Amino acid sequence: MIDIQYSAEVRAAKDAGQPIVALESTIITHGMPYPQNIEVAAQVEQDIRDAGAIPATMAVIKGKLHVGLEADELKALGQAQGVAKLSRADMAACMATGGTGATTVAATMIAAHYAGIEVFATGGIGGVHQGAETTFDISADLHELAQSPVTVVAAGAKAILDLAKTLEVLETLGVPVIAYGQDEFPAFWSAKSPYAAPLRMDSAEDIATAHATRRALGLPGGQLVANPIPAADQIAAEELAPIIASAQADADTHRISGKGVTPYLLQRIYEQTEGRSLTANIALVRNNARLAAGIARALSDRTD
């Protein structure tokens, strides 16, 4: 058994049977600079509280799995240098060697399931990268969605990815992809995309019921809830397309590969949009946190 280090707030919530929403920590360590990173993380946590649930930010600190971070731990993580970016392949190794790492979508799902938390809010999932037919660069997030029974609320997959191939892989893996309140699969910074979502639901209660039904059927894996960015905060897809293409060309020129691709592309897009991409990213994460809290509340209210 793994000894989980619960924050006082999360421990009290578990003891009281309150709804809990998991949060990743790579947005803190790899998503933005200090102190903005911890300010945004604290705001997202507060959004979840305001929506009636308890936040549980995940991280591995000195080999210990933390489910929920105290304020001083959050600050220390936000200032730390050389923090690993953990996924399924290296999470256990980091813990075994006493390392410190931030959890990606995949690692957060693993931690959430181990801690008995069924709902997780993030910005966007990883997926199939452009050119994957030659690089085979496909995020472990997709396979994790097929294995860990956690409902993940995201603004779709990150727009730097090949969305069509990402949807195909999710279909192959049997992962339910549910667009919230619209028929299109959202494209992260943009609410719309050319791709239809396989499923649509319009309430947190329906999403919670679908999660509970999968559990009752004994189906492995979770659900992806694709929650579109609010219209006032989005960046038009036609504006983003050439910027993403330019960033991808730069990455190819500099031979960026593996785990370095996503942060490189996001930084280049941040520069070319003069910071608007980060502003939109913060807005969509907060929007996802609020929906995730509603789903967690609906699950908590069920008696099955």
C-alpha cells in the first residue's frame, strides 16, 4: 500500500463524504512562471470550493504522493526547479527514488483513482501530435482514459494536436467523448472545431449518471468531458491556425521531440499571441473546474 499524504482539507472532506475534484500540478511547474502559477492554482482551487466541492491538487514530493497541497507546499512546488513531469511510465520510479514530480493528466488520473476521487479538472488533455504517423508521438493520456475510471473535464484536446487522429484513437480505445452543451468537439482555445463530438450532454447530472452507469457495468476507464471555453475568452480558430503551424515548424527546425514538444509549442504560441493564449488557458481551466465541481456534487448526491 502507498501512504498517501492528504492535505488537512482533503482528509476532512473524505471523512465527511464531501465531493472532491482532482487537479493536476504540471500547470504549476511547467505551465506558467512564479508567482502567477501559484496564484492561478489557488484561484482554480477556490473556484471549486465556491462551486460546492473540495479541490485536491496532486503531486509527488520527496517520493510521497500528495493528494491536496497545503499553501506552503503549493508555494514551494511553484518555485522549485527541475521538477519532473510525471506520467504512467515514470510516476512509480519518481516515488521509489524520493523524487519530486508534477502530475500530468495520466498521472493525476492514477493518483485520483488510488485516492478514491472520481472527477478531475484540467485544461486540455494530451493526444496525437501532428506528424505522429512518422514520429509515433501519442500522449499516454489517451490510454489512461481507457484504464482509470475517472471523469476528466477538459476544453477538449490541446489545439496544437491532431484533433481528428486524437478522436479516432479515443474511439478505438472505447473512451466516451462527451461535448458539454454543444455538438462540436471544442478545440481548447476555441469553442468550435470542424469535428463532431461522439456524444453530447447538457447537465452535470447526466454526466454523473453516465459515470455511475459505467461503474455499475464494470467498464474500465473513464470519460472525457469536452467543455468549450466561454465565448468571451476564446481565440478564433482561424487566427490560431497559422500561429500553431508556425510554432510547429519552429519545433521541427530545432528538432524538439518527446516531452519537450508541448511546452515548446505553448511558449511559441504565447509569444505570437502576445500572452492571449495564456489568458484564455486560465479562463478555460477555471471554467472546467466549475463544471467538474458540479459533476462531483451530482455523483456525491447519488445513492448507488
